[in-house]
Amino acid sequence: MTPTLILVTYRLRVPVAEFRAHARTAAARIAEAPGLLWKVWGLDEATGLGTSAYLFRDSASAEAFAEGPATSELRAGPAMDVFTRIAPVDAGLSAITGAARFLAPTDMATG
């Protein structure tokens, strides 16, 4: 089982406050996604550019999420220019830069 990242970039088509209201509703559903360990939300209010980083336990979970309703709703709703990238985590390099504790088997099991 290889941890897998999804990076999603987008540009808002709605005001930031409206996006945040939408995102609060979506966050609870996203938190329940099978295999999701964590998600980090990034949003530049001045430009309306957003980046989300997700870590999944495995590629199957990541791919299912990327093809699922959360991404479709983002595209159809508050954002445009939505791009998704999926990549397996390189555990060796990630350990050098401080991510080892987040990729440890115990974290993966309890996620």
C-alpha cells in the first residue's frame, strides 16, 4: 500500500466568503472519504487561486476520490480551471524533509 497525494488547483468564480460557506459543507463529506488521511486547504484571497493537498492511504482511494462527486461539485460550482494531479508518495525523499512521522504505518492505520 503506497500513500498517494492528490493536488487540486483551481480559481474561484465566486466571492471568497461564498466559497468558504460551500467548503464548510463539503469539508465534512470530504473528511469521510475512504482512505483519506488528511487534507490541507490553501487559498490566496487576493487572487482567488486555491490549492488543496490530500494524502490517501493508497492509489485506489485517491483515484476514486479524484473521480468522485467532491471534485465534480467543485468544477460545477464555486471554481473553474480545476486541475487534479495524482502521484504516489516517495517515502524516502519525504522522510528527509520531515514527513516520515505522517507516513508511518501506525499513522496509516489510524489515519
